[in-house]
Amino acid sequence: MDSSKFREQVGKRIKTIREDSNLTQAEVAKKAKLNVNYFAVIERGEVTTSSEKLKRISDALEVDVSKITG
């Protein structure tokens, strides 16, 4: 799988989990200690981010990181 497709899938999963949890981007970004604009870019699948940041996002969403990365 190419990296842009992976980024898009990760972003879609993050957004779905976030919305299902009734959380805003700002709430998740704050919990994950990320800038809300950077979080939005991750969620849109426009940037590859580190595994450490994905772990922080998964912790903020209270899911295992595998739910995000597939």
C-alpha cells in the first residue's frame, strides 16, 4: 500500500472514532498534546505522522493504536 493511501485510511479511522465518541478535533488534539491544526491535517490524511503521535491520538480516543493503523 502506498503511503498516501495509508495516510488517508488512518485519517478516516481517526475521524470515525472521534465522531463516534462525540469529541471535537480540539478536544482530541488537547488530550493528545497536539496543535489542533496539525491534528486536522492528520485526520485529513495529508501528512504522515510518527508512531508516537499516533499512540498519543489513540490514547486520547481511548482505543488501541491498532484501531487507527488497521
